[in-house]
Amino acid sequence: MPGPNVLFIVVDQWRGDMLARLGAAGLRTPNIDRLCREGTTFASHYTVTVPCGPSRASLMTGLYAMTHRAVQNTIPLDRRHANLATELRASGYDPALIGYSTSVPDPRAAAPGDPRFGWLGDVMEGFRPICSFEPEKESYFGWLAQNGVELPAKRDDIWLPEGADAVPGATDRPSRIPAHLSDTAFFTEAALSYLKGVTPGRPFFLHLGYWRPHPPFVASAPYHAMYDPAEMPAPVRAESAEAEAAQHPLLEFYLRDTSQGGFFQGAQGRAADMSEAEIRQMRATYWGLMSEIDDQLGRVFAELEEAGLWDDTLIVFTSDHGEQLGDHHLLGKVAYHDESYHIPLVIRDPRRPDRAGEVETAFTESVDVMPTILDWLGATPPAHVDGRSLLPFLDGQPPADWRQEAHFEYDFRNVFYSRPEEELGVGMDEASLAVIRDGKWKYVHFAALPPLLFDLEADPHQFVNLAADPAHAAVVAEYAGRMLSWRMRHADRSLTGYASSPGGLVNRRAAS
């Protein structure tokens, strides 16, 4: 039988350091601050891969990308992998989804002409979509038209700044879409309709996804002017993009290849050429988009309280990945820098009010979220998942054998909007990297490119690569060995716990 309720909030492209609870002074998010005060904030939480599709696959399956292998936005997810939604259904829940999951279906279970292969991702199997942002955001565009907005022929031009004379890419002007019709408001209205219709006494699971603060970086009034660009933190970067690019061939490729047009509707030029003033303005807009989400979450929280559901609902707040935001002269979620992988995780457990306000500093990963939710509901997570339940941390009793580092991966093979293979001289199955980082060292291993090693105590922003320094050869060997051991321990374990025996089939994982 189903148990209590779960509100699973997944925002998009929200950096892990952008929480007031963790020191983002001046960021106005009173509702998320409330979650932090009433729950546990995980300060060293990392997604195990980027970009959107791979990260959401790991978030929902509890598997590392090296196991589920949906390693880029365009790559299908093997349907044999259980996910959070399918496991919830087995536990008696009807998991509802608002937003998207960027999941490409398994082509072995679909015809080649299936229209789902015509966009970046569809809804993951098992979820019941209440309000989906895909395909091509049609439901949102239709909602705008229903509310009297005249849609441009090129639909994405709704994210141009206000005014016929506005310069594409300028974020000092508001969006031409008013705040009450923004995509953030759109998702919130769907969530309120869902919550108002919940059957009394029937527990619910709602995946509430928001597209923001994902680009295009343009915010509706008043959020576009909520923050002063002069008060935004300056970017952390080398003196020039060329100096930054000298660190590694992959970094050089993204600095040369990434355009502003992917982040500001209609913009021209390289992202690496943005001035500090432009970056500060972009960051002010980014914070404004965050505050807009927070305001809308306040409406959702108020509905939970009014319906008497607040004290019987687990609330999980997280993101799929981070955002470079001008650091290292980059935009987006690419390569190996922490800004792309460090993400927020806040869990408000109504059963544990005595643990309210805790900040946990142990290394946690996005693969831990799926088993945590299932464990909280009294369901047994699949034995082969790579993540582990975080309930012991919520109880104040962290396991003695908990991981001492974070791991993340990135696959930079060709996709239709980026072609690094030819530029870097690597094959499709060589275009990958894996990272192991703890409090002291960060080691980046490439399948076919030079490695990287950073001393995080002496060089926290990772400008000095020590991998080729003979004095650090032992450190490289140690961390490469630790990474190899990690990969060996987490090789696909779907069936390796089973064994035949004179007494019949044995499941050793279940027995342990």
C-alpha cells in the first residue's frame, strides 16, 4: 500500500553554491531558505554526469553514466534499467510528472520513424505526464496563445528581450513575456491544479520540474532588475580565454566553439569573449530567475499547508546539473570544472524535525536520490543501483563506510549541435573523461587525451595542472588506481548477485 507523500522538485542548471544557506549572500529565496531551515542541506553534492539527459538518467535510475550509458542528450536510455517511476509504481504510487526528463526511448522498443526521435528527449517510462514541456514546448506555447499572447513565427523568439530596438542577448531588459505567463508560472499552475485535485487519503508523488534558471538568460519584470550587476560576484577565470585554453585541448575546443547564441536568444559571438560587465549582468538575471522560482514555490508550499499536507510530505529540492556562468570563460555545463557538477540538494523530512537546519558536508551524489526516496517510502531500492540511501544522514548517523570522494563523468562525443571528435582527433568511444575529487586532490582521466591533476587546497579554482609534474607522479598513480577500483566495483551488477547452486537459484545481494 502507498505511504506518505513526496514532492520532488527538480530545477535545471542551478549551481550548488547558489544557496543562501551555503553563503550566496544577497540571493533572495525565502521559500528555499525555509526548506534549508526545516531540512538538511547537502553542501558537497554532485551530479555524476552532464548534460541534461545523462544527468536525469542517473538521477532517476540511481546508476552512473558508465552503467546506464545514456551518455549524451541524444543517446537512448536502455529500457531494461529500472527507474524511480517504475519502482514507485511497484509500490502502489502513480508518479506524476510536470516538466520533462530529457529521455530518449530505447530504439529496440520503438519504430525508427517514431517522432520521439525528432527532439532531444521525451518523458521517461513510468511517469504519468501531467504537464510536459516537450515536444518542442508545444504545451507552453499553446498556453501562451490561450492567454492572449501572439506567438512569433519563430517560437523561441518569445525569449527575446522586450522592445523592438532591444539588442539580442542583452539581459538588462525584461523578457517580453510577463511574469504571470512565464514558463515558471506555467509549471506552477499545473502543480497547483494537480495538488488541488489530489484524492484525500491517497498519497501522491509529484515530480515538479522547472526549466529555470536554464538559458535563455532573460527574466520577466520585476525579476530582471531585482539584482544589481555591480553586486554580483566576479567571474573566476584566467586573464584571457587563450590563457585558459592552454590548460587542455578539450577546454580549448569549448572556449573556441561555444557561442553566446545558445544562452541569449538571437545573440552573436563567442561566449569566451564576454566582458566582466556582461557576465555580471548575466549573473544578475540568473539570480532573478532563481528568485522567480522561489516565489512560485511559495505558492506551492502554501497549497500544501492549506490542504493539510505539509507535515506529511517529503520535499526534495535538487537540480540536474550546474552552470559555468562565465567562470573559466565558459557558459553551460561542459568539461570537468566543479561549477558544472556541484548542485544543490535539500531534503525536508517531516518525520525528523529535530534534525532541522543541518548542513551535511560528506560527499553525496545524484545517484543517491533515487534510493533515498524509495527507502523513505519503505520500498527496497534495487540491489544493483550505484547510489546509497541518505536516510542515515537525516537520522544524524552517517555510515562509517561512506564514500570519501565524489565521482563524475562527461562524454563529449559528437551530437548534432557540437562535433568535438574531429577537432580533437578522438573516436566516438574515446570521447570521454572521468573525475575523482576529494578535499585535497582532483584527478581527471581521459580515454584518449592528457590527464589533469589539481591540488584543491593550494589551487581551489583549478588553474594549475600538475599531472605532468614528476613530483606528483605518485599522486596521479594513486588516484588513477582509485578510479579504476571504483569503476570495477560499480560495473553492471544487475545479475551478478544471482548464482545457481545445488539448492537452486541464490540471490546473494538480497541475503546481505
